[in-house]
Amino acid sequence: MERNWAITQDSSFGQDKLKPAEGLRPVMVSRTMGGFTINIIDTPGLVEAGYVNHQALELIKGFLVHRTIDVLLYVDRLDVYRVDELDKQVVKAITETFGKEIWCKTLLVLTHAQFSPPDELSYETISSKRSDSLLKTIRAGSKMRKQEFEDSATAVVYAENSGRCSKNDKDEKALPNGEAWIPNLVKQKLISNKPEESNSCKQEDGRWILL
């Protein structure tokens, strides 16, 4: 889920597209990888005119009836220097709509990761501070106990879709720290466990990814 825009399914799986989330209806596509199917649900933005879009949340909730989500990609920007009240409201609304258990299945994706930090700060320092502040916000809004949240081990992935993103010698999009972000995203919670290895997966046709 994202505030105003989304990494598209194509960009997440190696193609070069970035678009705003369009309309209020979730869109599902399927990709076959490693011998099993990944079903990706691209959701509309959760913020409209500076407020939480509760209508979008209810539409997403209705769309997920009879579907069990294995992974939630919670998308925000890396190049934002503070967590505001709206961030807290979004997390709170997600918790109230889907229950705190959704955060146990979350991968935090921070986009615009090609940006250059101020001279006095390193890329690692900026990315660490931003991810830590968002994780604290998620924990507070999820109403999970500290140990419970730590046990869920929410991973963080940095992403950059723009044409100015550098590439490594394998022609993979690479971040300033040299990390190829698409393979890193895929190896986290997308395909790290086969469906039969996940207690939360009840479908027979693969993993369900909520974006």
C-alpha cells in the first residue's frame, strides 16, 4: 500500500515503469516465478487531498474477501526527512481496517532512493534514520507490543525507478550504495518462502502480494 502512488508490478519485476495509482479500484495481475505464481494486488493511494482515504481502504478490504495476503508492501519515500501526522493516521487506519496482524507480513519499501543526501550526512545515515522513524511509526500505530513487533522482523528495501538510476555491470539498477534493488526486493518476502512454507497462505495458486 502507498500514500499517493505505487511501484507498478512491471517495475518490481524488472521492467521500467512507474505510474501513479489510478482510480479507486485495486488491480490484480499474476506473475509466474520460480515455478509458482505470484498474485500482485496494486492498490489505490491511501491519501487524498491531505486526508486518509477511508473509501479506498474499504474497497481494498472488500477486494480481499476470500483472499489471504502473504506480503504487504508498504511504500513510502526515502527522500522525506520527517514523519508527519498523516503518516501516523495512515498506519492507524490500516491497522483498524485489516488488524494488527497485517504488519507481521509487511515489507517496507522506500522509493526515490537515488537521491543525494546533504554533504554532511552519508547515504547510510539518511536511509537508516528514515527507515527507523517509519518503523517506529508503524509499531506505534499497529498497537503491537515492542517484542511482538521485533519478532515480526519487518524488512526494509530501497527502490529507484527513474531513468537516472545507475546500473551495475550486470545492467541492474543499482542504488548509491551499490545494491541492486530489484533482486533485493524479490529475494526478501516475495519469493524467499514457497507458498507451502507459509502458514498464512491458504490458496493453491501461489502467493498474494498487496502493493
